[in-house]
Amino acid sequence: MDDRKLTETGLPAQGQGGVLLLACGALAREILALIRANGWSHMDLHCLPAILHNTPEKITPAVIAAVEKHRADYDRIFVVYADCGTGGALQRACADLGVAMVPGPHCYAFFEGNDSFAAKADDNVTSFYLTDFLARQFDAFVTKPLGLDRHPDLRDMYFGHYEKLVYLAQTDDPALTETARACADKLGLKFERRFTGYGDLATELAKQA
């Protein structure tokens, strides 16, 4: 996902007076679905590259730059990231900028529901998580960056302490479920599917309506 404002909602950009959702590109499909389903025509979506998650130290500077670039054109900006490995830096930056953000440690937690995810703390340690996006983009975001396509022997070094792959499904898509199951097989992990829908993401976006 490149650094452009998305208008796939089929609605005109609101600009002055609207709400800008400044989001991770990995959430674009889900956010657009929620915008369409709820008729949130006052919201625009601007995504930063999803691949920033492979270098989380770059997320906060990228969000700051985007907020500063776009804030004059909108009434409000809502940052659709959780902490996402920034060690609290993103939350501090958002507080300094006066913009709100999605609460929680990462998208796995807010899709399942932050409270529910936290209650499974012991299980989380030995589980590797996929969302719909990561199931679709597994090779681009896992296999290739970790070098598993070139050095499959590295699999046990990276994933030896995991027991299962947990697919947190936003949609009820049998083909995507099989894709996620194949990812578990590639990693030599047990497979578990949990249907989450949009979880806390839907709740937090509704607050911006």
C-alpha cells in the first residue's frame, strides 16, 4: 500500500471539515468495508505502507509527518494504528500532536478485542498470529523478509518456540482459511481459526462517526 489517500469508497474526498483516518495499509480493506457499510461519508482514508511493520521504529516518524501534512485540511485526524511495536512512542507522539489513536498493543489484539486478547496472555506467547491481510500477504511479509524462501532451514530458528498459528479471521472466507492453514503447514505449526470480524476496530471507528 503506497502513501496515498484512498477514495475507493466511491465518495468524494471531504477535505476541510471531515475526518481523516490515518491508517496502516494492512487495515485498508477492513476500514473501507466499514466506511461503506456504515455510510461514513465524512471520512477519508490515508494509508501508510504496511511494510513499515517490519521496521517499527519508522512508524512514529511516518505518522508524525502525515499528521503534519494533512491536519490543516481536516477537522479531526484519527490514527488507525495500535502501538505496533513502537514501545509507546506512537502514543506519546499522538498525545503531543493532539490526535487520538486506536488503543491496544497491535491489530491482533484489537481485532479479537483487547480485553479478550489480554485474557489469553499465556496462550499468546506460543502463538503466531495471522489476520486476513497477513494470510493474503504471507510470502511478502513473512517468507521473503525472513529469508525462508532461500533458507528454509531457518524456520525452526524463527518459529521453534511457537506451538500453533492462530488465524484471526475478519471475514468468513473458506478459501482464505485454507490459505492460512497452508501457512501453518509451512511453519510446522498447529492451526487454529478464530472468527473475530472487525472487533474493536469497528467500535473505535464508530466513535469517530
